[in-house]
Amino acid sequence: MIVVTGAAGFIGSCLISHLNQNNFKAIIAVDDFSKLDKKDNHSNKNIQSMIERNVFFEWLDKNYKQVEFIFHIGARTDTTEFDVQIFNELNLDYTKKVWKSCINYQIPMVYASSAATYGAGENGYEDNEANIKNLVPLNPYGDSKNNFDKWALAQEEKPFFWAGLKFFNVYGPNEYHKNRMASVIWHAFQQIQKTGKMNLFRSHHPDFKDGEQMRDFVYVKDVVKVCYFLMHHRKNSGIYNLGSGKARTFLDLVKNTFKAMEVEENISFVDTPMDIRDKYQYFTEANMQKLVNIGYRQPFYSLEEGIEDYVKNYLLGHKYF
């Protein structure tokens, strides 16, 4: 059996699809399944059991001998949430319990970290574990992910294989429920479909022109391929970046969304909301050499390829992966 936490969410549900496509059907899906807006993410999957996250550890104590691997993808991911206690409970303390269970029961694990740990990027975007203690995230979500990374590295006892993945700007199918926290591509598609135009955030940084803020956008299908690779690799434990390795502008993103939708470009700019303006990342780019060094050689979708697949095969028909 393979455990996937966050199974009803965006990345977790896509991971289950990828596992199913590779003939892994004994999936233990862990989440808060009371949220009906996520139901379609997992309703068409091969899942052996659905376990509520608040009883997962009781289930694991009884069934650990059958568990082959744990993907701990579940987390509170709202970057506009400032209640630190929520992040301490769901992102930090819960993940510590998963970690300790994996030690006790000799289960390998992959967990979700985040590029939000890099803050404004003043220390670069290299997944050098010696530098993690110097990172300064811009919000409590980033703090919670960085605090767990630091805690994990400080532990004398570790699972026999573990990997923390610093997800960059992930986009793709099954994010319909994320609303404000959905990818810019999802927002662009919704705006273009409703109004025929797209508003982008104006730059409030002298080094960047409007729309030329840059992010490392990574397609979710690449994210789950890396997870699958690590499930079989099971060596070289550590913390890894997971992005495309290529920063692109928001203008590139929106222009390609218009193109995939076959709609004429109509782009304008609005001020960045005040509640996130001073916490806004203007540039992110994953250094992916560490993952390459352990043997990952599969090519990543380009932004153009990822947007075309996402828009034409999922968004236009409101389909799920």
C-alpha cells in the first residue's frame, strides 16, 4: 500500500492518478474529505481506502506492516493566512508525527516543502542544506515549511529514506477548488473566458517592468514524475528543489494562455493588493542540478507545452487528471 496525504488536493490527487497509470492501485488516501469542492479530484481514482487525516495515525499503528511508502503532500498552503497556530498544527506538528512514524515503522517518505522557504531570494535558490538555516521566508506558510526542513535536518534519527521537495510555482489540472491560491494560469483562463482580457499585477519594484516579474512555473505532471522517481530511487536522502529550472515572466504565461484558448491578447495591469505587496516574490528559479546529480534525467514540460496541455485537455472541458 502507498499512502498519499493531501489526497483530495491538487498535487496529491494528481500523484494518485500517476500512480494509478503505473498500475499502483492499493492507494491509501488521507485528507479531510468533508470538503465537497474537492470531491471530483479523487472520485475517479483507484483508491483502496480513504482515511480522515485526524485518525490517520491510529490507522497507521494498525496497518504499518502493509505500507510501502508515504507521500506526505497534505498541508495548509494559504500564503495569505497569518494565524501561525494553524501552520504549527497542520504543517509542522503533523509532519513531525509522520516523520517519527516512518522511523518507528521503517517506512520511506517524501514530503512537500516549498519554494516559499526562499523568501525574497536574497540567499539564492540553491537546495544546499547548509544554507537552509539562513533562509528568511516572507510569510507564516513559508516559515512553517522552512521550520520543518530545519527540524528534519537537525534530527539524529531519520527514516531510512526521506526527501523534502521544495515545490516552486506548480500549475495544472485538479486545482479548481483552490480559488485565490490557484495558479496564475487558472486565474488567467477564468478571466479571459469571462471578460476576454487579463489583469496582471503591476510591478512595484524598480528592477522589474510591469508583467516581467519572473517565477519558476512547473507543470504538475512533472512534479508527480519526480515523486514517482524518488519512490523507486530510495537513496540520496535530502531536500531537493522541484521546479522547471527556468524562470519565465507573467507576460509569457498570459500570452501563452491566450494562445492556447485561441483568444486575441488583451492584457492590462492593476496594483498588487496591499496585503501581499511587501511579501511578493519578484523572481524565483529552481537550481535543479542536485536532482540531476542523483540520476533524474526526464525532460520537463516547457511553459508553452504545459499551458497548452492544461488549457486544451483540462480547463476547456473542466476535466480532471
